[in-house]
Amino acid sequence: MKCGIAAITGRPNVGKSSLINALLKTHAVISSPKPQTTRNLIRCIYNDDNAQIIFTDTPGFLNPDDKDKLNTFLKDEILNALDECDLVLWLIDSGVRKLTPEDYQTAELIKSYPVILAANKCDKYNSDYALSLYEKICPCVAKISVSARNKTGLDELIKLITKYLPEGEPVYDPEILMDTTEKFMAGEIIREKVLLFLRDEVPHCVAIEIDEYKSPEEYPDRKKLYIRASLITETEGQKKILIGSGGSMIKKIGASARQAIEQATGLPVYLDLWAKVIPGWRKNNLALKRLGYS
């Protein structure tokens, strides 16, 4: 039996979260076409007869010179994932034709680990050039072409990861899919809908704070899961966009999030959303700590 941690790293928007969902065959972590969807380090557990693989979904690697305190937290999350992993799955885009400074920085960080180089989106591009490009800056134990969207190469990828994991008994009960709470995932689902419905930079200025989370399991007198959440923006202008004309946008976000949370929990949900402003929260250490980014 094999058991170990595989940290997935790579550029923003390369498909790390989508790959985890495809491997686990469920919508375990939020995904979006927009970069920087993942903020917190999330552990997702894959089980089969031969192995338990603990995937850590990390934020996309950022410019190391960025002064934004939220970005500093995201970079720390990447380092934390590398610190505890047994191997690194470096996910790249099959269509890449040029390396960036962040690619070289990533190669330097992961060079002491066994690295599996996986080229995603092979359904759209021939991945040979991209794989050869990255091999030049980072020696790897294996390379593979995959498609999270079309499920291409995923069985072979699991076999490769299993091969390079240490022997050991499972750490998690096979029934556990994620090492996190339902309350946290409710906040992530709400943020996923913000990313889905809002354009430009506004979604990246939004944080979700769960103010109340009351489940029928904890409160038998309740028939519905009650969630009250604050959607935090940095400016009044962003708040107006988030609310929309006559409250249309926040209602749209709420309706879609409620359905997704009901599907995830199996419970009827009453979702109460409020828009609030914390000026410059991404650069405020106290605000970041309050919102879970510390």
C-alpha cells in the first residue's frame, strides 16, 4: 500500500483545481477560468486499492516581487504545501511556448523533490514542445500529457504518482474526501459564484466571511441549513457592482450558491448574503487574519 502527499503547483489558471476535481470524479474544489481562484491550501483525498493520495491544491505561483499582503499569504501557502509533500506534480499548459520568471522560480523551489511534469489541455494543443521546454529547467522523474476537461491520461497519471509515493497505511478514512469543514466549503462555493458572475478585477477584491452557520444536525429545531455570509469588497464602487441594479447581482450569486451548497450538503439551505466594505483589506494584516488569510 502506498500513501503520501502530492502537491500540485503551476502557473495561475493552468487547471490545478479542475484536475483535482477530475481525478476525484466530483466537484471537490472550486474552479474558474479566472486566475487566482485558489487561495487556501486544500487537501483532497484520492483512494483506490493500491494507494491513498493526498493532493494539495495550491494557489497559482505569483511574481515574487509582488508587495500585496494577500499575495504574500498565497506564496506562503505554496511553500507550506511543498514543505510537507512527498512529490510535486508540476502542472503546465500544453500551449505554452515561452517560460516566465515565475517558471524559473518554481523550478528552483521544487528541484529537491521528485517532480512529475504534467502538461494539461493536451486536447487543445500538442504538448511535446511545452514538456521539452520545462524539462530544460527542472529535471523530472516522469512526464505525461493530460486533459482535465476530457479526462485524458488521468488513470496513467494516478499510476505514475503511486509509483513515486512512499509505502504506508492510509492516513484518512476512505470516506473522507477533503480535509476541511462544510462551513469553509460554503464560503468557497459562494466565492466561486462571485468569480463566475463578476468580470475584470472585482472578483479578486472580494472575500467571503461566514457570519453564521447553523445546521439541522447541530440545531434539531431547524429544518434548513442557515448561512449568513458577508461579501467583503475594498471600495464602495466594488460593493455597488457586487450588489447590482436593484440587488440583481447579489441575488443571482445567492441563488446559484444556494443550489450548489444544497447539492454539496444534501440539505435545504437558507442563504442570507450581505455586501460590506473593508477598505484595502488585501493590504491589511488584521483584516487578512479575520478573513482566514494568515
